[in-house]
Amino acid sequence: MRILSRSALALCTCLAVASPALAADKKPAATKAKPALVTMSPDELTWTPNPAAPDQVSMATVWGDPAKGPHGAFHKFKAGFTAPLHSHSSDIRFAVVSGTMTLASEGGSAKKLPVGSYAFQPHGVKHVTGCEAGSDCVIFAVAAGKFDFIAADAKKK
């Protein structure tokens, strides 16, 4: 009788352990969405005024939300535009797509950045950004957080 009781207990234990696994096999497998290729041609971009200089700079976000966090976006600067000394609360990396940008750290001399140039703006580093006269400038920027423009003179007030 003891052997029969132990065998029954072992069988019940096996069934208790195996039942959820067997039930899981009968359920349809959860489908994982496959990554999709994302493409955008220039005519599919939606340009909106950049909050820092709405009359001079526009942006077209391609992923993320610049108002909330990390994102990637094109920024278009009117020829001859210069943003005064400022910083950002997030790191920004950008590549120049068209025109010639200028970038200078606080107290430093401006460096010309022609098409194909790359720049890294660490958060909190004060700098001046500009677009040389002659043609509009477009950059593609990837920001580690939301987009903001912190004017250098705003911190003094």
C-alpha cells in the first residue's frame, strides 16, 4: 500500500508539473512583430518650426518625440542664421547634409563644417551654432533626450 501511495503521489506531482507545460503547448505561440524597414524620402518629411527659432529653423522628426525624449530629426537653418550662445540638456550628435554649418564652443573660434561633417555637442556645453550665408543648411541630429534650447544669458537672470 505504501508503494502504491508513493507512486500515486509521484504521478500527481508529475501531472501537476507537466499540466501547465502541456497547456502552454496547446495555446497559439505569441507572435513577435518582426522589425520593419523604415524609409522616408524628402517629400515624406513633415517640417515644423523649431521651438528655439521658429522663423529661422525648422525640423522634421523621423523617430522619437523631441518634446519628450530621445529622437532623430533633420534641422533646416536659413542661410546666414546664427543661434546665440546656448546649451542643451541632452547630448546631440549631428551630420551636415547640406550647406556649411559653423560651430564654436564658448570663447572658442568657429569651425566651418561642410557637407559630410560630424559634430558632438555634449549636454551643458555652451556653444554658438550657425549656417553660413549662401545657402540653407540641413543637418541630421540624434539627441539622447528631449530637445531644448537653454540660452546662456537665461542662466544669469
